[in-house]
Amino acid sequence: MDNTENAERSSFLSSQEVAIGLLLFIGFPFFFIGGPGYHADRSFKSAWDLGHILFFFLATRLFLLVAAKRQETKQRPFFFLQVFVSALGLGILIELAQKALGGRSVDVWDVYRDLLGCVGAYTVSGLFPVVNRRFILPAIGIMLLVIAASWPLVRSLVDENIARRQFPVLADFETPFEQNRFIPGSRLWRVDKVAAHGCFSLRIQLTTATYSGASLFYFPHDWRGYTTLNFSVYNPGKEELPLHCRVHDVHHRQHGMRFSDRFHQLFALHPGWNRCQVSLADVRTAPRTRLMDMAHIESFAFFVVRQRKGHIIYVDNVYLGR
């Protein structure tokens, strides 16, 4: 009876190993091909990043199953350290290969996610099938880290749903994640000190760089049926501040990003609140040799050019009007 049970267990593990190996074989090429583009939805980018955790969880699980059959987990000292270093080395090699083959930048956070998947698999393997109390606290810690790593995905899904329901409002900053629709995030803060609508606005730190500002990057892209783009800007300074506004579609990015192929308008911001309005009819006819594709607007940006000193502005209530 014992021999039968052992044979069944061995057969089960072999099937598990084959299944995991097949998943790893299918998944490995996606480190180098496919994936989200620069303008892909935040949720897609976040979900793709979590693939590192899943791949290394499965890879480590497969390695542990094979090692357990050979009883290497008991015979080799510092076994966990060897597994960890192996995962670290493989993660770094993948990042370097991505840079060499696809021109991608090395992402330290991807290596962190690789290690999180590795340690997670090791912990789960130690905790089950019979609960091992020594692994309970590490398992809780790993679970919390995985939840933290999944937070960008959850946050993106929540805000993308809010953005769809808010439209034609593009951002009014009354919900906590709206600032993440804009880039670059390092100079943007959602604040409650100044607001044209509701209680919150977006504080933007402008620098002395050649171009300094913010871009609305994640938003519903079909602007057909609307006539105006409206936004409010607060200038806390005592002097007028020239603020440039630009709008472009997908075609613009795919065909050289020429100045003559996008919309541009200059606003003179007086001290205090400024109500800015852009005619979408003008946006549509702005490209010199074609019409703007209003169904695929890709970016709306506002910025200053070559300022002698830094400035702060507040933006609020960005919406489309009919």
C-alpha cells in the first residue's frame, strides 16, 4: 500500500513538473518580445510587471520539486542561499539580455520582483503540504510584499474605472489617484490648498530646464463629439507666465513628431486663476498636411520654456466641453 501511494505521489509530481516546465517554456520569450508600449494603459504595464513574480515563482517551484526528488534540499548546506543567488543571477542576466537585444533599460525593480517570486515559492514549498510553523511568519511577510507589489495594478484599475465614469472630465483631482494620470510624477503633487473646482488641484513644480511642465498621459482618447478642451491654472506669482499647450494624436508619434504635425497654443497666465480654453476644431485642423485623428488623441501637455527661475502653478478641472 505504501509503495502504491509513493508511486502515485511520484507520478503526480512528474505531471506537475511537466506542466510547470511547459508554462515556463511558453512564458520565457515574453521577457524579450511583446509587452506594453510606452503609451499602454497603466493596468497593462503593472500586470506585465507582475509576470516576473509568477515566472520566478514557477521556476523556483520546479527547481525545488526536482531537488526534493534527489533529496538535495537536505544534503546541500545553505540550500536556500544557493537558490536565492541563482535567482538573483538569472534575473540580472535577463535584464542585461533585454538591454542588449531589445534596447530596454535595466530595471532594478524587475530583479526585486524576480527575487520575490523565488522566495515566495521557497516559502510556500516549506509551508505545505503539511503546515510547518517555521514558515508561517515568512509566508505572511512574503504575502504582504506580494500585496504591496500588486498595489500599482490595483490603483491603476481603480483609477481607470473612475476616469471612464468621469469622462468628459479628464481630471479634477477629487479622487486620490488622479495625479497618476500625469507625468512626470516626481514634480507633481495633489494638494488641497488651492482649487478652482472642488477641494483639490495639481501642484506642478516648473524648473529652468528647456521644457518643463506636465503631460496628461493616461485618459480616454476618443475626443470626437466635443468642441472645447478646458482647464484652470493658478499662477501664484506676481508676473505673467507664458504657458505653452500642445495636443497630439497617435499618428504624430508614429511619423516623426514634427512641430507642424501637432496643435500648439500659448497662454499668458495672469496672477491668480486663469480659465484656459482650447478649440478642438483648431486642434483637428492643426497638422499642416492632414486632420488630427480625434478618436486617438494621445497626449495633452502644458509647459514653460527656458525660464530664468523655477515657478509653481496649480492646475484643476480639466474637461472637454460640447
